[in-house]
Amino acid sequence: MTSKEALKCLEPLVERDTPMKPKAIYGEVFKKYNCSICNSTLDILGVKEVNFCPKCGQRLYWSER
């Protein structure tokens, strides 16, 4: 495997491990969050503790800063 091929294999893994802020969706009563990559709805209570999307594995960044 050449170094270019190795980098091509690693690129999606590095992108997935780079924390991204979830998208806030304002509902009638509660604010919901969706993954920025796969757009799946996130269970706030469970995901904020593990910091990744359970569907696609994207690392999440929850800070308000």
C-alpha cells in the first residue's frame, strides 16, 4: 500500500473523529438535536455522556462556546 492510499483510507476516520456540533431543532416543547453528518435524531440523555452519534459514529461537541 502506498502512502497516498493509506492517507485516503485514514481521511474518513479522521473526519469522523473530529468533534462536530449537533444541529439544534426547536420543537413545540423541547429542543431536539440531530447529527450533523447522518441527520439522525439524538437521544440527549444517552449521547451527551458518550459524545458520539450511535448511528454513524460521528464524534459530537456539546459545548455552548
